[in-house]
Amino acid sequence: MKQAAANLARFGEEAGGFARELETASNCTAVPAELDQQREIAQQAERELQEAVFQAKTSSNKIAEVERTIAAAGDAIERLRQAWRPKRSIVAPR
């Protein structure tokens, strides 16, 4: 009986040790999963940042193009006005 009680106590201690090792191992396997999730979040944020930078550059280029078009139209309008103004005679009227 003493031998059985001693074995039971020893098995209980071993089981407790195994339980601690299992908990540690579980924590170790959870860390990579969390790191994978954080990595995915960081990669998604990087893709979104790249897309936002691209959109900003594209918008900026489109705005510059519209401004050039407006300036060219203004120049064309001014040339038309100049062409339609009556010409003054160089010779003085008599």
C-alpha cells in the first residue's frame, strides 16, 4: 500500500510537471499564431499605404493636368480676343 501511495504521489507530481510543460508549449504555439496575425495586419496596412500614396500621386498629376489645360484655354481665349480686336491704323486719319 505504501508503494502504491508513493507511486500515486510521484505520478501526481509528474502529471503536474507535464501540465506545466503543456501550458508552456501551448503558449509557445500561440505566440507564432499571434505573430502571423500581426504580420498580416502590418502587410495589409503597408498595401493600403502604398495604394493611398499611389492615389495621392495620381490625383496630384490629374490636378496639374487640369491646371495646364485651364491655362492653355485661357491663353487661347486671349489670342482670340486679340485677333478679333479692330486694328488701329498706323497712318493718322486726314
